[in-house]
Amino acid sequence: MAEKHILSLEVPLNTNCGLITITDTSVYTTNLPVDCPELLITPPGYNSPILFKLQEGFSINITACDLSLQLADCGNTLGMIPDGVYVLRYSVSPNDKVYVEYNHLRVTNITNLYYQVLCEMNINDCEPHSERKDLTNELEYIKLLIDAAISNVEYCRSPSKGMDLYNYAYKRLHKISCTYGACI
């Protein structure tokens, strides 16, 4: 049985709208070299990926400038990186044969809005009255929609269905956020 590298990436959820963190969680065999590690990232709505030359075992914070989504004031301000489906392809030499590719649904901005709504609701440690209970049920459903969107994009390989669920969750959450003064 031939030994081979087992390539893997992790993209943890963070609440910084200006960064995407990507970590190499690959298992490299000691019997093969790790040459020319490349990370290709295609942002939502783009057809051409951005190339990053890296070292094995990397952990990288990527900004809007790095993705060419922000073209001015780079180094001074962090532009917002949009939510959506990012295609991530990590490879080592030979790059056309040794690679892993993921669809990643970024949900940082909608997650921040969700938490802002929770803060504005001033939830207490007692059973809510009926109107507030309906709202908490709605928020639970919205959170389920967000999780289902991630699941569809990253596990079910259905990015369009995942984005439909994301957009539906955002529409419902935006309506609630405007009621509580967290409207963006």
C-alpha cells in the first residue's frame, strides 16, 4: 500500500468580520516530500481563485485585501469579508493530483447579527412571557436555518440550497433585528 499525505483544512467560525482563519490540519507522511503547498480561495461571486503559497502546518489570517475584495487603505483598516460560499483548494506537489477541495459557508456576519439581537432582547433567567417565547422560538428556528445552510454547503455538497437557506435565515433575522434596534 502506497503512503500518501492526507490533506485537511479547518476554518473555525470567528466573529471578526475582517478575517478568515484557515489552518492546515493535514497529516503528512514522512516518506514523501511536501513541496509547493498552495491554497486557492475563490470568494463568492468570483470565478478566479486567489493563490497563496504557504508552508505545511500553516495557520493564516486572510483579510479582504488578501482576497482583492478591498483595494484601498490596506494595512490600515480591515474591510468586511462577505458571508457566502468560498471554494478552498489546498494542494501539494504534484498539485493537480494531491489536493483537497472544500465549499466553506462563511456565516460570520449573520452570526454577529444573531448575537446582537440576543443582546438587545435582554433575556433573563426565567421563563419568558408568551410574546417573548414566540420570539425565542423564531430565533431558535433561524439558528437551525443557519446550521442547515452550513450543512448543505459543506456536507451535502449543495451550495445553492445552502445559500437559499442562508438568505431566508438572514431575511427573518434582519426583520427581528430592526425591531430591536440592531438593524443593519
